Amino acid sequence: MIPLPERVVLEMTTACNLRCVYCPTGQGFIHRPKFMSGATLERAIDQIRPFAKLVYIEYMGEPLLDERLPDIIEEVSQFAKIDLATNGTMIEPWMLDHLLKCDTLSVTISALDGCYERVHGRPLYERAMRGLQLLAETGHPHLSWTWVTTNISEHQIPEARRRAEAMGVHLGVKGCGLGLSSRHLAPESPQLSRYIGPRLKADRATCREFWSAGCICSDGSVVGCGFDWPVLAPAGDINKTPFAEIWNGPIYQRWRKNRIAGRVTHPACRFLCGWQG
């Protein structure tokens, strides 16, 4: 029996108000319900309550679009730490008391003025920066500015670092890489790119997703890896089978066994990460 994961991703919504070029949601590739139903959400929280220590209220959508978010933050914070990622464009002063109950907050702004609309699909740069500034002014100790690097805005990173420093916020820079669908956007810098030729870099060889984290999608399906955003290989459905049974069920067992043996059979590993074997 594999211990139940302390880290769980909870996809309350797949809706988003941006159209980011590197995001499957922004490109219209996600076809799950835009909002997790009330019954599924209640079931998910009840099932993870006994073991979850860190809950990511994020995945393929903008969590601030879900009007239930304040209540969910309040409920989940009673048994787990919360990590929440947002694009910042919808943050208003009245929300701050709720958002500050999250242990980790990140605002994704991957381009500055001049490139923002090309990267994020809508001209909301000022709103996004205002949202980040509102959070920065609270002094939250674990607030970060996430920058997903593409070859469109790669040149703006030095200026973004200066602006982040002026705000007293850490800028976390990473390469775009939600699967091979974003490979054409890879930054030119080898240090920032997550790809070598048609494949992800070898650091993915240390991937432990099948053992360390659970991901519950908006329709209740459970996937073994955050790269499986299209749900190519669901391990089960919490509306039909409790998460704990799915986690130690035959599908997860087969994934782990194959991975230990060096066999790459999970379609997300092959088609989204570029693994061979």
C-alpha cells in the first residue's frame, strides 16, 4: 500500500478570463466542466480531509472566477495548507482577507506592457499588476510573482526583476512546458528552456508524481500527473470510487510498476512530456 498523498490538486474550475498562448485552457484544449459541481466538490473535500496537508486550489483555471472560493478557502484551511495561483486580474481589496488565509500565493504575469496581450491574450496588464501590488502591500510572507517564460517576452525578464524587487516580491522564472504543445514557445536561452530537441530535459527522470501527489479534475476524474491536462489516462472518478481506493487501485499500481521497471506506458509521459521507452 502506498501512503496517501499529502499534496492534492483540486481543480475547482477550468474557466479563465485570459487566453494565454502557453496554456491549454487559453488555447481551448480543455473540455471538462467549467466549474466542479457542488456535489463533486463536497465529495472531494470530504475524501481528502483525512490525509491532505497541502491543497493546490488551481490547475487549469482561474480560481477567482469561482464565487465559492472564499468558502472553500475557509473550509480547506481547517485541515491543510493552501497554495493558490491566480493571474491577478480579478483581485479586489475586499478579497484580501480571504486570500491571506492561503499559505502560499502566486500571481502569474508572464509579460510586461508591450508584450502582455501577445502572451496573455487580453489587454489586462494594468489590472494584473494592480492585483499583484495589492497582495504585495499586505506583506504576505509567501507571495511570489510567477513568470512563465516564452520566446515572446523572454527579453523582458531583467525589467521584471527590477519591478519585482521594487515591490518586495520574489520573481519566480520558469520555462513554459505544459507538454509538447507549448514547445514552439520555448525560450531561446538553454537555461530557461525545458526542452532539448523534441523532448523535455532529463530532470523529468526524477518525476515522482505517481507516488507523491493527487490531482482531482473538475469532473471528478483523478489523473496521475499535472501534465495530463487533457485527462488522457484517468485513474478513476471520485464520484464512483473513493480517492483512497483509486490511489492504491490497479491503474496506479500499473503506472508505478512500469515506471520502476523503466517502461514508459502512461500517454502523458509519451505524448506530452516526450518520454521514450
